[in-house]
Amino acid sequence: MSTEFVSTTVEQMEADTARLYETAQKVGIDTWQDRVKNQTPHCKFGDQGICCRICSMGPCRITPKAPKGICGATAATISGRNYLRHAAAGAATHSDHGRECVWKLYDSSADGYYHVTDSTKLLKLAAEWGVETEGRDIYDVAHEVAEIGLNEYGKIKGFQRWTNRATEERQQKWDAAGIRPRAVDREVVASMHMTHMGCTADHKEFVRQALRVGLSDGWGGSMAGTEMSDILYGTPMPRDTEGNLGVLDKDMVNIICHGHDPAVSEMIVQVAETREMQALAREQGAKGINIVGLCCTANEIAMRHGIKMAGNFLQQENALLTGVVEAICVDVQCIFPNIGPLSECFHTKFYTTSPIARIPFSTYLHLTSENAGEVAKQIVTEAIENFKNRDESKIFIPEHKHKATVGYSCEGIKSRLDTVTNSHLDDLDTYRPLIECVRSGVIRGAVAMVGCNNPKVRPDYSHIEIMKKLIENDIVIVATGCAAQAASKAGLLDKASKVLCGEGLRRVCTLADIPPVLHMGSCVDISRMMLLVTGIAKDWGIETTQLPVVGCAPEWMSEKAVSIANYVVATGIDTYLGIDPLVSGSEQMMDLITNGTTEWVGAGYHINTDPDQLVQEIIAGIEKKRELLGI
Ligand code: XCC
Ligand code: SF4
């Protein structure tokens, strides 16, 4: 039994943050801690979702004395509109990232910068979509698949073809509730239209449309992002890496890739590996080039290349405050604008690469399919040449880091399960071994831990303490996004962390040689989780709503998370939130999202801002599902 494992505590992480905060003070830059203080207390109306500023008769705010806006909108209408706009923005964001991935497949060629890496996955998708593959050049197939994929965003008739992958029962439910998603762009536009002044006022319809626009993301745009990324860059399989700020290396040229779309980071990784760049780094006195990731970009390149992960959302300023980052290169989403002024306080070069995320104090290099290699080469070269410009007096790298095994795509999970089946007696490539463990109670159930950091709760504490409690109770975890990063910082992606598990889960971890928290990727990869629960439900022969599986976003902050929560619930998975979804100013809205959606889709939200109570509710929820199944 591995005796050595010691998890890094939240207190230790906070001590590292405090030390780096001293550097921030020294160089004269604010960080999120300062800005949280300045913004506290938050506006009560905004917090409760009852401030409306969608027309210029307003802004209108709901109070006991003023229960309606000037047009007559009630608290339910106003908070419902705000809620749907969040969901629509989130769906747009994920889906547009997905669309960029499909474009890269459309632009792919044997001699260009973007290639087909997983041709098996491409051919499978082609078959699913009825694209002829016999005797055709793989790039012809890729381009036809990509064109169909792109058309899904704006198709004039019919529903997202990705939804055909769901269970029969889900598809029927979605049709019955009128929420099967049409074109992604249409669902987003319809949401904006519905929430314009003077359109829908019935809060129920905002929630219904939020489910629909969410589904256009999870079973549309995000799924496209995941599938196309796998085809282009390879389907992730379990591999080893490391996580937390200790992965930054004093003797190497450190380049951070931050954001979401792997099109940029994949190129940086490729270029940095070339002999030419390695030699240049040594010429400049460095031992080599250390590419590390932040946020979901970290998840993408860790899963496919074993690139190290510097951390999650609220760690982005910390990473630069170490003083050893030669360059930070970002694509889209979750990038603090403060990275601009912060990088100016150090030698760090800051590159933006997408017209979607233009940020002051950065060098903008618009990366396209045609110039990707050159842009990446410029960034890596300039980073290397910047190595000599470090200011020794500003350097501090926290030591903490953990081993991490990442890359549990559905294919990766099945590959592990295949190792524990008796290949003579059982079918391979199924979830049955996992289902057997759950039925017998060796594992009680599974939780999908997802989402961001949010200073409204103690950062990372909610993620880590909830995960520890769950694995102690024999509940296996699949994680994406910044939740997965939190797990990596605490060592929960290290196989040795099985010592923290209950007896049953520990045995499974040993047999299947897995950590108790399975890293499934970035936030668009929550589409993998949807396929996972669908696959398990089909192999088990029950509905998704019956599975002892729930979702949990204890520290979510982004509009994307609202979209995610909507499609997870619409897929029949109860979702536990540790942050209020900004509608508490309307009892009707609160009732609808916690109870009302159950009528349509068989699942809803459970909201509790106390992580210790939230985890107890999750465990009770899973046990309840087991009881109903009679297991
Ligand atoms: Fe962003 Fe995806 Fe949230 Fe992390 S978890 S803060 S959205 S990076 Ni998606
Ligand atoms: Fe006020 Fe109605 Fe205009 Fe909103 S839409 S700002 S509630 S008048």
C-alpha cells in the first residue's frame, strides 16, 4: 500500500498565494483579493437577479415598494430574463469555441498546420453522419464531415444531429417538453429575442428556453468542440503529468498557455519541441523549454501531451507573480484583463491570438489556419529571448505540486475497464465492469465535479473538501475544468491518493490502476460526461435519471457554467450548485429551477452555499437513487 501520499491542503495553497500576494504589493499591482474587497458588498439587486437594464426606461429594480418595473415586469420576469441571457451567452461561448475547432478540421490538410490525427474517430463520425468513406482520401472525408458540422450551427430545419446520440427516452422527453435544440445559432438568437423588452414575460418559458439553449451547447457546440479536437489532436488516453505552481521551472524558459481552444496551444507545444527551439533555449542559458497550462487549455494539452498544469482560474495571477514566466499566450475565455497590467510589472510577454479576446497591454497575433506555425514560432522564439530579462529579486516559485494521471476520455475509461474484464467471457469496450461495481455497492455512485473558482466561497476549499468526502464514501469522481485543476493541486489525480478512499473505491482504484478522481478534460468536454452517462444508461438498461450519478459545480462563476448546468439537468442529471444562480429575488424562479424542471426532464438543481452541507446532500441524493433502484 502506498504510504507516502500526503495531500496538499487548502491552507498550504493559501500560504503560497499569500506569499505571492506580497510580490504583487511590492511591484505595485492589484490582484483579485484586492478587487474582491473593493467590490464587497455586492449590489443586492444584481445578486438576486432583480435589476433590469434591458431598456432605457430603466434600469428598474424590484423592492417591496416597487414590485414591478416600469413596463410591468415582475421579479420572476426580470430574473428569468437575466437567467436565460446567462445561459445563452454561455452556450454561445462554448459553441463558438466548438465552431473554431470544426473550422480547423475544415482547413486541415496533409501539408498544412492542422492534420487528422485520430482517423478512427473521424471515420466513426463519418459513418454516423452517413458520409461516404470507401476509397476516399481522409482529408476529403474530413472536409465533408466538417462542412456538415459547421452547418449544424445554422441549419434551417431540424434538430442538432448530435442529439441522436442520446438515449431514446431523453430524445422523447426533449421532444415532449419542446426543448430539443435546433441550430445552435438559432437557439442563442431566439433566447436574445425572447428576452428583449416586451417579449416573453412568463418565467417558465425562460427556464424552458434555458434548457434548450443549454442543450444546443452540450449536445451541439461543445460536443462538436470535443469531437473535432479529438480528431485533430488525438483522443486523450491516460497519461502522467503534474499539477500546481511547483511545475514552473526556474532553470527553464516558462511559457504559459491559457484559455480554451487547443488550436493555439497545440502549435506552441509542437514548436517548442523542435530541435531548433530547444537549441535556442540552451544558447540563451536555459535548460530547456517548459510549457505549462492554465485553466482549460491546461486540461487540453495535459490530456494529449502530458503538459504540466499550473492551475485553475484564480491561480492565473499567481502564476505570473512567480516572476519566472517568459510569456503567457492566451486564446479565448476566462482570461483576467488584469493579466495585461500585471505582465507589465514583470519581464513577461503577453500575447493574445484571437479577435474574440483582445486585451489591452498585449501583443496581438491573430492566429489562423494559414499562419499558425509561424505565430507559434514567433511566440516561442521571443519567449526564449526573454529568458535573460528576468528580475531575480522578484522571483518566488511555490514548491507544491503533485503527480497527476489525466486523459480519461470515454475511450480512455473503457480502455481501463477492459483491463479488469475477463476477455474470454465478457464483451470488451463496455461500461459493464463499472456498472457491476455500482450495482454491488463497491462503488456507491459517481459525481461529475465541474466548474470554476469563485471568491464568493473559499477558493478550492469547496472543490477539494467535497471531493475528499465523496471518495471517502466510495463515490468515484469524474472532473473537468477548474474542478479538475483543483483536484490536481490537492493530489487527487495522483493514483496514490486512493489511500483517501473508502475501502470499496480503493479496491477499484487498485484493480483498474486509476486515481479516484478521473480527469475528463476541459469544460467543453462535459459533453464527454454526457456521452458517458448515456453509455452507462444504455449498457445498464435504465434511464439516465435513474443512475446514482449527479453533477456538482461548487464554485462556478461563468455564464458557460449556467449553460452547462442547464444541459446536465436536461440530460436527466441532478446538479448541485455551491453558488446561487442569481435568481433568488424571485421565489417562483427558485422553485422552478429546483423543483419545476423535474416535471419536464426528471432533474433539477440543489443549491447550498455551505460546502459541508452540499456534500451531505449529494451523498443523500446518490443513496436515494440507489434505494429507488433497489440496489
Ligand atoms: Fe473558466 Fe474552463 Fe470556469 Fe475554469 S471552469 S473558470 S469557465 S476555465 Ni470551465
Ligand atoms: Fe424596466 Fe421593463 Fe425596461 Fe426592464 S424592460 S428596464 S423592467 S422598463
